[in-house]
Amino acid sequence: MITTEEQDGVGLILLDRHGKRNALDVEHLDGLRAAVENFAGAVRAIVVTGAGTSFCAGADLGGVYGDGFRTALYAALRAIVDAPVPVIAAVNGPAIGAGTQLAIACDLRVAADTAVFAVPTARNGLAVDPWTVRRLALLAGGGPARAMLLGAERLDARRAHACGLADRLGSVTDARAWAHEIAEFAPLSLQYAKTALRSMFEPPSWETRLDQLFDSCWSSADFAESRRAHAEKRAPRFEGR
């Protein structure tokens, strides 16, 4: 489930799905989006974190192959990006796949010692959209982004902090303390800075071909093979078609 609380102008959104290590399906993505939208205009800062030892294990593979998952995922990410207040990801453990996407959609990231970032789409025949590729490269740098997307490399907390993917090292408590500090800042200045950064570094369009290639991954024979392999509990055999 998605739980929320508000304290002194700071909203907390907690992914609480212990049995799935906070993996996301359509229901939880819709709940996440609604939680962010409900806090917009009501608080001065938002913290997103996971219950237990994981931040978010990514997409629930029982749902990622179903209709509506991508729509729900990108609606939730857009809600975070569009929020008029700073959103901080308290990455308290592994942030894998959609978990890393969730973390980078936030404006700031505080990573615990146990945090791990990864986007292993090449291992399972999936793909992340062009926005995710650009955002990851902007935050982590081209080299780490290539290593994560092409080599399925995992970045631990210290490597993530060294390359800029994580802004601070610390616990959920540290992230909440930072959010309370930010909540005392001038709201209009924060909203302007967030909007200006997005406008100057993240224009809303890219080559149409990128969207076509992205969609082709999700309609490919390799994607279908990934789905079969998951159901049969075996490694997929990809053929590039």
C-alpha cells in the first residue's frame, strides 16, 4: 500500500509492500501518483521512501507485462516531476529499474549505505523511455549512465554520490531533516528554480525515432520471450527481433 503523513509542512510518502520489496504495479503507481498530487499545494516539500530494507525493487514483473503498466508508471513519474515543491527520494535500500526511475524523477536524492541503483532492462528485454535515459545521464553523467544501461551495472551509494546521482549520503531521518530545512525556504524561489532547471536542461521533445525504438522493444519477440521466461522461471534467450 501507499501511506502518507504530513508534519510541519513536509509530506511523507511511504511505499509499503514488504512481500514484494516495494515493487510497483498499476495499483501502487496510481496510489503514488494520487499521493503526490494530493500533497501538491498542501506542503512545502515531499519525501518519498520505502518501508523495510528496500526503496523499490522496480516493476512487479507480474504486472509489467500487462496492459496499462507503462501508462501508470509514467503518469506517476510525471506527477513527481510536475510537483510545484521539491521532492526528495530517501533511497533506503535497492532502487532497481522503476525504482531508479522513481528516484531520479525526484528533485534530490539521499542515499543510505544500503542503497543500490540499477536499470537492468537489457537483461530482461524491457526498455526505459527517452526521458529516463536523458535524466539519468544528466544526473549521473554519460559514463555511469552508459554503464548502467548498456552494461547493467549497479551503483552503490558511494559511487552514486561520487558521480552526482545521489546528492547526500544518509538515512530517511536525514532526508526528512533536509526536507524540513527546505520547507523553510521561499516557496516561489524554489518553484522558479525547479521550473528553470527543467526548462533549460530538459526540453519536452526529442527525435521521434527514439519513441519508435522504445515502442519496438515492448512489441518485440524478445519482449514476448522475456514474458515466457519469467512465467517458466528460466533465463530468457534473446534473438534481437
